[in-house]
Amino acid sequence: MLLKEFMPSAQSLLIFEVAARHLNFTAAARELGSTQSAVSQQMRGLEQQLDLPLFKRIYRGVALTDSGQQLYEAVESGFLQITNCLTKLQQTPVRQYINVETDFAFAAFWLLPRLSSFRKRHPEIEVRIVTSQTQPDYTAQQNDISIVFAKGKPSKYRSHLLAIGHVFPVCSSALLAQHGAIDSPQQLASLPLLKLADAAGNGWLNWRGFFNHLSSSPTHPLLNQVVPSEPVLTFNNYTLLVQAAIAGQGVGIGWGTLVDDLLDNGMLVALKSFSIVSDWDYYLVETNTENVLPARQHFVDWLVSSV
């Protein structure tokens, strides 16, 4: 026999618990907001369904049979467990989470080193980081926030400018000491260069693009004659390129927002006399905004105030 066919309804068990506790159908009806006859009828139906006598009708009340006493103890224990469970669940704060999409570089060099400050401020919010080097899909329902590298402010979505694309060569202090002061674009072009492959994504400058941008500066009028040397290493991931620069393997193109911490702690040195401003910047884009999420707004406020 299937359990659902054998088990009485939850309503009839609830009425039985009240009636068995009071040992009086009239008192049970008063607690349940019902009538004595309705409670009596429910209990007769329960006895017929179980084919067991549960109550002995006595003067001015009822008494439990042995079967009724055993059922009462089981039902009382079951309802108590349910009550305790519901109380615990209601007292436990609801865990909130948000999905934050960004690229590997921003996640590794900017977001992760600072995320502990957000977690201290909002320990109830779980941040789930989704990394990708492809262009974000703003229609994806699973993402609440996208931190994107884009040329111009993304349209049709609420967005905030996070960082302007200040770009300059970076290398280790050991490599700079080995080659001496770099005073001219020709010297820079002759150094061992670290290249980011085109497959890393749109907007990331290669060295030819960097020198083309630099040629528009009035401080380097002969720059159009400079041809960069062939890169000594090529990467499809910006984080690996930065690690190679830290290790003294060559000179990489540094993006200010991403490498500022590495400059501050001396792991990298910036050749800022060759700085340019890229057309590509980092933006915070709020996606899936039809769902009102306090957690998302907390993260947006923190992120905008932190850059």
C-alpha cells in the first residue's frame, strides 16, 4: 500500500492532536474555531480510515485508547519537530548572493584583493565571480553585474565608469637596472617585449598599436619611424603576461587600474614618460535589472566608491 493512501490527511492529524490534548471535543472545537459536532465527525472519520478505536466516549469528555495514546505521542512529537524546524528557519537570515561577471585580469588584480572589505561590510552577501574573456551577454539571466572592458559607455543598460584606460610600459626593477634608463621610444622598442595575443579579447593594445597611439604625442615627433622588436613571449591571458613582467622576462603594457597595486608595492616599475590614454575603459553594468536585488545595490555602491 502506498504511503499517501495509508496516511491520514495533515488536517485530520492536527484536529486529532488538539482533541487528544484537551480530551474534550468541545474544548478542541473552541481552539480550532470549529464546532463540537465537526470535531466529533472528523475523529470518527479518522477512526474509520485507520480501522482503530482512538477515543473512548465518557461523561463530559473522551479518553484515549491504547492505540489513541500511541498515535497522540507520535503526532505530538512530529508536530513539535516541525515547529522547531520552522522556528529555526525563520530565525536564520536568508543568504543573499549576486553573480558578478568580469575578465580574468580585473578579477585577479583589482577585485579579489579588495573583496574582503565588501565581505566585512556585508557578510550576509555571497559574491559569485564568473570570469570570461569574451564579450559579455547582457541578456544572460544568471548575471546581476558585469564589469566590462569596453570602448564607450554600454548603451541600453545602467552603467558606471570605473576606470579610464591609462596605459604605460611596465617591467621589473631588475630588468630596468639591467638596461638602464629608458629615455627614447627607440630604446623602448628595442627591449624584450611581452605581447598579449589578439585572442585575449578586443581593446587590449599590442605593441604596434601602443606605438601608433604614442606617435600622436607632440613629445615624440619622430616616433613614426620606430618599429618595435619581435616579442620574446606571447600570452593569451593578461595575468600571465603580468607575472612574466614581474619575473623580469620583459616589458609589458600596463593598464593603470590593474597594475597600480603592483606598482605601489614595488613588484613592477612604470615607464610613465611613455603614457597614453586608451579608448577602452572599464565599466560597471547592471544587468537583469527587472529583479530588485538589495545585494546588487550594496555591491554597486561599494564598487563605485572604491575605484
